[in-house]
Amino acid sequence: MLDLSRERRRMVDVHLARRGIQDREILAAMREVPREVFVDPGYEEFAYEDGPLPIAEGQTISQPYIVAFMLEMAEIGPGDQVLEVGTGSGYAAAVMSRIVDHVYTVERHASLAEAARRRFQKLGYGNIEVRTGDGTRGWPEAAPFDAIVVAASGPGAPLALQQQLDVGGRLVIPIGDDPDEQRLLKVTRTGASTYSEVDFGGVRFVPLIGEQGWREENRPATVRTTPLARQRSLPEMIAAAAEPLSDFDDPGFAEPFDRFAERRIVLLGESSHGTSEFYRARAAITKRLIERHGFTVVAAEADWPDAAAVDRYVRGRGASPVADQPFQRFPTWMWRNTDVAAFVEWLREHNDKAKALQPQAGFYGLDIYNMRGSIAAVLEYLDRVDPEAARVARERYGCLTPWQTEPSTYGRAALTRGYRECEEAALDQCRDMLARQLNDAGPDGDDLFDAAQNARLVASAEQYYRVMYYGGPQSWNLRDTHMFETLEHILHARGPNAKAVVWAHNSHIGDARYTEMGISRGEVNIGQLCRQRFGDKAALIGLGTHTGTVAAATDWDGEMEIKSVRPSREDSYERLCHDAGIGRFLLDLGRDPNLRDRLTERRLERFIGVIYRPETELHSHYADASLARQFDALVWFDETSAVTPLGPEHATEGMPETYPFGV
């Protein structure tokens, strides 16, 4: 027996979403309304095919795509009051009723109006009123309307309907006297007596009969309701705008990114922390920006003291005598992998060659987690330059000592009176280090800057772990604000002409104001803060994939596993990119205004961090976003593979003792 519920979902995913219908509320409504209830007996099995079906009185029930397309053009939304002209089976009115506040629908055939009324009652759709009459006259006593949708073709847009629009209201109607050359017209009321029009292309509809439509005796030939010429689908538009990318080893891979060379900050994302192609792409782009365009800062979503060990290595500054081997905390594979190691080696070689010709490029960490490493770095510096200041710092950091290894438990303890002094002590030490930085411009400038930033991190981490206990957006906002401020400090330290590349997850570098993070949870991120601070001098570039493998854990502090990434959902941005049919490409979201407009509507987007749980993927890893507002560009890899963590087999004979990763 045919599963109509499954067929309904397939209709929405395949015939609507994949062909470019973006409005999430329309798609949800069409998943809910049972179209089989609105077709004549015997046609139920065809209810979810994308075509019109005959009903009584020589009329048709429009194909699902054209219903969704017209409603999207009418921009219907919650709270709206909508008029439909041409009730027919009642299907379109039923779909609208799941979205808007109230639907008024007029049908000239009494039998159709009564049948639709019975269907609405049976389904419990109580916000629809049906009237038998001349739809070209509208429904004056219920006006003004936010939207009017006409399901039949007239010689023009009836004046009565235009006058019943509210200011800002939209009328969508097919017009034209030739059955093969009707046009779908959208009329928007812009003032008391002013209107604007947009033509959305060719369609075929039954004729609109009435006082301000066609007379019965002069009606055009009746035709099936099918689109004559559809718009290009979103995947087709993406394919047309996509710029294919070559292999990573090809120097031409990174050339398309020269368009971002004049920006002060280029933020490169990733939709997972364990995907090799994302690291290799960022490395190739970053190399070009450093070599060809003078970028001197690589700032990563990594802990400051760990990244400092890498920076010492790539700039030949010698290893810290007290620092631990970096990136030993979970998730070790995020930075201790073969792709990062290869980039670090390149950066060291580049700096060795560039010493006498141009400023060296540094590697910096933006994140907040390694409180233990930061405390050790502050104390090591002060032990060398000012033992008395080191003694004071040890006293101040004393209350944090029990929590250095597992600071996530600090929040609960900080509720007690005995630990409230930690906040002020950490802040005092931070102030002292900043004052020392301001007053000392000696030869150890890099070491002092490193120590001062570690002191900042300890103060921020103390606050972060304290507020994390309560949940909510405050801890996230504190962390990303700290990362953004750290980026500002690095740029300031490297000079007024310094330019930075940022490596972080898409959730950090895509503007939070246009994602579920900002809209629903009140969270900010680095991408948003960079746009607000630097404007068009910041470029936000996301990276995404459809399927493949990923290095991730099932639980926090769990073992790394190589997991299969499920193919992207059919209602996601990822599926649009997959359906474009190009293996890897750059999509500049500012080049095609029409495509940008169509990619602004909110749609699901996948986010995989260091945890991946495929069995709960929709709830765990998808969120709403507006892609074209979130990013300036997208880099796409249709199939990707997991990173390779460093192990003993990657040791190199003669490797210097200062090598940051070791084995």
C-alpha cells in the first residue's frame, strides 16, 4: 500500500525544495497538509506527483510547485490576512491557513465552495472563510489584505483587488489572453495610489471569470495549470556561479582568493574540526596570502600557550623551558595532525627565507581553555625578569591551582565565598602584566607580549568557567569576545599594516546575527565582531561538505574515531551545493545578486565540531542560517576525508628538539 505520508515528504523535498522553494514555513505547511484529501476519488495515488489534477466543474487542482511558488512570491507569513481568488479544491487555502492568521477564499462554483468548506471542517482548519461569488470583486468588508493570491488568469490585475491591498501588500496573479503566453505578475502596493510590478515569467492557468476578469462567453480556451518556463533551480544557479578549484598542489588552487587580498582580516572556516580537506585548503590559501600579499598573522581557534610553542618554532625563537608539548588536551587531533604539521614546516621554511626581506609570519592561538599553560607561562616569564613579581603572581593564582587541570569544575566551587577572591586576583595580575607591557619596550617584547596575553587569558578563563556553570549564551559570548579581542591585540602588536588569516569553525567565523545562534540564542561570534569592527575589510569564508569521513569523538574527552559523514539533508544548503554537481568550488556570494537574494532565506546548515553523533544528526548538528548573509563566500568539497593524527610513524630523523609537536 502506498505510504502517502512518505510521498508527501518526498514531494516537498524533491519537487519543491530541490527546485528552489526556500520559504521554510511554506515547506513545513506543505509537509503537513494532506493533498490526497483535496483530489477527486480515484486520484489519491497521484496526489504527490508534481502535476495538476482534474476536479469538478472543469477546474484543476494546481501542481504543488506552482502553489508553493505563488505563495513564496506573495511573501505570506504569520499574522497575515490573505485573500484567495479561486478556491477550487481548497488545497492552496489549506496550505496558507497553516502559516497566516486568516484566509478568505472566493469560489464562483457553489459546489466547489461547499466541498472545500467540508474539507476544512474535517481537517479542523478553522481560520478559513469560504464565499461563493465573483472573486474579481474581492472581499471588501474583510480588506485590507497583506496578500492576495489569484489561482486563475485574467486580462490584467483587477482594480478592485489592487485597492483591497494594504500598503506593502502583494497581489500575485497570472495575466494574459493567450493560453500559451500568460505571465505571473506580482503587484505591490507602495502607497495610497501607487503600485510596483514584477514579472515572474510564463505560466498556464484556467481563465479568471468575473466582472473584472473574462466574461463567460469570451473566456480563453481552458488549459492545464502548468508552468510554461520555470526559473532556474537553485542548484543550477549555484553551478553557474561556482568557480571550480584545482588540486591543492596546483598553484592555481589559491589564485581565486586573490580577490580578498586587500582585506585586513580573512576568516577561513570549516564545518567540522576533523576534515583534512578543510585544513589543506586553508593552508594553501594562507600560503598565497602570506607569500603574495603580505599577511603576517595566522590566528587559529587554538589555545594561546599551545600555539605560542608553534610560533616560537616557526619564527626560530627557541622553545620555552617550562612549556608542555602543545596540544595534548582533548581533542588532540584538531591541531596535532599531518596537515597542520605540514603547514607549520612550510611556515618555518618561509620565515627562514624571509628574515632579511620581509616581516616573519606568526602563528597565534585565540582560544581560552588552557588556563594551566597560561599560568605557567606568566610565572616563567616573571621568574626570569622579576622574581618578586613572580612571588606575588603565585599568591594571586593560588586559589586557581586546584582547578588548573580540570577548570570546568571551577564554576560550582566559585559559588562559595572562599573562591570569590579568585576573580579579583586574576584581574589584578592581568592589570599588572598590562602595565608592565605598557612601560617596558625592551628587547624581550615578544616574550612580554606573550606573558601579558597569557595573563589576559587567565582572567578571561576564570570568568568563563565561572559563568559556564549557569549555562546560557554568556559563556559562549565571553569566549568569542575574548578571541576577537585577542585578534585585535595581535594586530596591534604586529603593527598598523598587519593583516591576519583566521582559522576557526564556521560557527565562529560566520556572522552569528544571521544564524540560529544569534537569532534564537543571543550569541555573538568572531565573524560578527569583525564585521562590526572592520566592515568590508573583513572577509568571512565558510567551508562545507556533503559526505565522506571525519575524525571526531562520540562524547567529550572520548577517543577519536573515524566516522562516516551522512549525506546532507535534502532541505539543507549542503544539499543545494551537492546538487550543483561540481566536486570542489569557490562560490563568491557577492557576484550574482539574484543568487545572493535566493540564498538569504533561512535553511538548514550542518555544523560538526569535535563531537559527531550521526544518529541524532538533525538535532545535534543542523541549525538554521542565512548563507548569503552569514558568509562572503563558500568553499565547497563534495566528498571529504578525515585528518590523520600525528603518531610515532610521522617522526623525522634529525627532527630538532624544539619541534613543537614531537611524537
